[in-house]
Amino acid sequence: MIESLENILQILVVTCCLVIAVIRGIARKSRLWLLLTLFYGSWLLGDLYWVAFLVFFSKTPQISLVSDLSWYASFVFLYMLLRDVSPPGKDGAAKKLRWLGPIFALGMALFFMQWGEILGNLIYAGLMGLLLYAAISRITERRCVCLASMILIFCLLEFGLWVASCFWDSDSVANPYYWFDLLLSICFPFFLPATKKAM
């Protein structure tokens, strides 16, 4: 019950963010707003599939390929958004630290392979490593600091959510999984002002 309520809350938050991003995209005719719209839209598709499965079958999907593909796409759109704001090649103060992102993501993938499939974990590691690398590389750039910070927070909340799902399997408020997912839902609206500031 708690999982369904939390997922419905996230769907409502992401839907509102999607509508705002579409309106701003149409008004400003900007590629950045299009990429943010695609990020929200693909995330929303993954959530909708997940919740539909919960509602109709009263359990989480055993094969989450549809949701995973949607979430993979959302990571790619988020990376493209950051790349468009600040193209690669600008080496800042975080030049050496940026490799910590992919190393951390790979380490977490190896950890998660105890519970999940190898290919899915490697794909998530690659995409999250790419996002972390790009965000850390741009964290010191004045124009990107807000967007890069939001991406770092987003990635860390995702990892927290995944770790919590490995160790806690209760449908109660005490489960940290729901707290991380709630924080993730709160995180989504902050991409709107971060993108606006990056423009």
C-alpha cells in the first residue's frame, strides 16, 4: 500500500514537472527544455508501467524491462542536457575527481550483482557513471553548478534507494527505501530552476 501511494505521488510530481517543462519549451523554443521534457517523460513512462503493474497484479513486476528501458532513456536525456549546457573539453578544478563517479558506479554495480542481473547492473553502472563523471567535471563551472549539483543529488538518491531495496523488504514507513524514493520525488522539481539558471 505504501509503495503504491509513494509511486502515485512521484507520478503526480513528475507529471507537473513535465507540463511545466513542455510549456517553457514551447515558449522558449530551446533544446535544453526539450531534453528536460524528454527526461521527465521517459521517467514518467517507467513509473506508470510500474504502478500499473502494482495496481492490476498487486505485486512488483518480476520482469521490469519496460520500466528499466524508460529509466535508461531518462539518464541519457539528463546527460545530454548537461552536455548541451556545457560541452566537454573544459577542464575545471574537478579534473582528477571526475573519475570517482564511474569507479563508484562500477563498485556499486558489482555490489548489486548479488541481488540482480548482471547486464542490467552493468547498464545502470555505465549510465550512472557517465552522469556522475559529467556532473563532477562541471561542478565548478558557474553556469552549471546548480544543474551538476542536482544531478549528483539525483544519482546519490538513486543509489541510496537501490541499497535500501537490497536490505529492507517491508511495506512499512520505517523502510528507508520509501524515504529515499520520497526524497527523489522532491528532487525532480529542482531540475526546472537548475535548467533555467543554466540557460
